Amino acid sequence: MAKAPVLTPRADDFPRWYQDLVSKAELADNGPVRGTMVIRPYGYGLWERMQRDLDARIRETGTENAYFPLLIPQSYLAREAEHVEGFAPELAVVTHGGGKELEEPVVVRPTSETIVNEYFAKWVQSYRDLPLLINQWANVVRWELRPRLFLRTSEFLWQEGHTAHATYEEARDFAARIQRDVYGAFLRDVLAMDFVLGRKTAKERFAGAINTLTLEGMMGDGKALQLGTSHELGQNFARAFDTRYLSKDGTQELVWQTSWGATTRLVGALVMMHGDDDGLRVPPRLAPVQAVVLAVKDDPEVLAAVRETGERLTAAGVRVRVDDRTDTPFGRRAVDWELKGVPVRVEIGPRDVRNGTAMLVRRIGGGKEPVALDALAALVPAALDAGQEALRAEARARRESRTADVTSVDAAVEAAAAGGWARIPWAALGAEGEARLGEHGVTVRCLVTEDGAVPDAEDAPGNVALVARAY
């Protein structure tokens, strides 16, 4: 008899499958306030590894970490009109504190451009103070009307970078560097994600920016998810907050700025891009546990072999968990580790001990085979490398097979409705066509050139719009 599925099959109900997986893999629970979430230890462990790797890459650019307050005077947001208009529907505003009405309401941080500029204006005096490169790891609050764990929550965790430069070119190049060398390299090399790097349209770019670069990934159901963004802010915030510097020529000049961020949404992206009907599949380079060694039965020789194998794999540089909880049925433990997406399982029972073997189970790509115990130190790292490459190749194949080249708005809507993306010449779409797409719940995810590069301008000849339904 076939075993009953633990999760709703993706083909039957992708949103329900996602909710099942997040819950049963013990990634997160809904918080007590609508739109909030409690990130459980396994889910937070994934975020911590993402955070650690991203932080190292950010520091390599010369950026330093700092921290700015959670509460921002409401008047700060009002200084940049486009910015406050863009965030107004999402703001959480505090009007009382200490039992009294506040003289001025304060906003719970939706993003930090305004308060950062209040202090950049104090810290930047001369060209010698530039570039000023700051990052913070923090939480933000944006009152979400349609919450979904990790993807859209009223409170989420992220990093937000803020920089000030002497020239437009320096700011432009730094924003592009973050998108390409920090976010892009991290998504590709650690998360094994496939993505398209492009330019947002004026309609879709960040409120208050002159340009937004985005990384867009296709999820398992064909919808798009924004994975990370980098914004050229121009001099909009510098003008609003009078952030100036004394140039080498002795003149007062406004700085040019960037901001950029990646969030706990990446955990949700991981689920939706790499998960299958059996659960999560964690890329080996990210996985907090790369291999779990399971004792099949409560037997002294089995337990000894399991622990020795764990030590050998650890010595080989593998992140290992030894599961010798024989008071819990083996089948249940195996399913739990499969749900959590641990890349490799090594299962050892009495017969394996007698034969000097173990069962090597690959979560990515499937398959199991008996292997010699003394070969595991070489075989497991090789299986991890193969799994890393297989995940990205699979994601790329999905995007390529489900992206249609079209020439009309109707065809683009049809492609999105069928669970895919469409590429359409921007000259054939334009702002009017973009508005028509919106009537069908379809958006322009980004613009790219004909050969897939990032355009220099929205209206550059030959631009191609990538359109899809999105989370």
C-alpha cells in the first residue's frame, strides 16, 4: 500500500502545499497578531546561514554595519513626497507612549532611508567622508493586507544598505555591484537559485528612487518572486535632508545615494523554488545539516557505527547530525529529515554493520544505494556537490521551458495565466500595455536587453519586458 502523502501535492494546490511544508518542516508559525510570524529554530537556522554569508559579502565591498532606531518621527517621511506616498498604505504609526498622546506620531520603521539621511547629513562634511557605506540588520514593519509566511508578513527581518557617494556614476556602479556581486553571486553560488537580473519600470521601482535593479526568480508554480533589489536614489533624499559635502573645488554639492535590501523572503523563495512533494530540498552549501546519520535500530553496534560515521564525516568537512533517537520510529525520523530537506541521509542498521556498509540516500535527485562505510568520507561530499548543481540546473530548466516569447498583451496574459512567464518587446508594450497587464494581475517584473543584460535606460532601443504573475 502506498504511503499517504504528508503534504498536499503541488499540482493539486500549490499555496496549500507551501503552507503545509512551512508548518510540517517546522520553519515558522503564524504569530498572534495578523501578518506576523514566529520563525522556528530550523527556519531561523536557514536565515542565520544566509545572513552570515551575505554579511561577509557585504563587508567585502567596504560596507560597515551600524544600527538605526526602530521608531522614526513621522515628519521625516513627509520630507520626500514620493517616498511617503509609496509607503503610506503600509505604515504602522504610534500615537501614544507611556500612557500619553505623543506630541508627534512616530512611524515603526518600514525602511530607513529617511532616518539614515538625517544622520548622513551630520556625518558627511567633505569629499573625504565619501563614500559612506553603511548596512544594518534589522526588522521592519509594513502592514500587510494579504500575509503569507516568509513571503509577505507585517514584520520581517532583512539587511538594508545605505550609501552616499560624490558622483552619480559612483552611486550607479555601487548599486550594480551589490546586485551582481553580492546578491547575484549569493543566490547563484549558495542558494542554487536561477534568476533574471534586470531593471524595474518606472511604475514598479522603489518609491523615491530614480532606478531599481531587481533579481526575479521563477517559483515552482511559474509565478515570479522578487529576490532582492538595489536602488539608485539619485539626489532625492539628499535634497530633502540637505545631505551635502564640500568638494575638492570648494563647492557645496549634494551626495548621490543608493539603498538595497534582502529579506527573510529568501526562505520562502527557497521553499517554492526547490521544494517538491516530499518537502524542502536545501542546497548543500546553505544547509545547516548537510548529512544526517540515522540509527535504524537500538543496537549497541549500530549506535557505535552511527557515531563513528558522524565523526568521520565531520572530519571530512561535512556538517553532520547524528540521529540516534531510537525511541522514535525510524520511518518517522526519515520522513522528518526528508521534509526538512537535508541533502544526504546515511542509514545504518544491524545488517549494514555486519556487511560494513550503509544506505546512502540522496534527497536531491532521489535514489538510494548501499555503500561501504569507509567510502562515505569521499562519497558524501561528492553527493553534496552534485546536489548543489542539480538544483540550480533544474530551476533554470523550469524557467527556460516555461517562458514564452510573445508580441502582444493578450499573449503575455495568456502565458502568465498558463503558469509561466512571457518576454515581450518593451516597444510593443510600453506604459499603456503595462497598465493593461495590471488589469489581469500581471506585472512587468523587469526589463532586460535582447541578450539578457541590464538596460542603461527604461526606453533604450531593444529592451525586452519580462512579465508574469507574482507573489
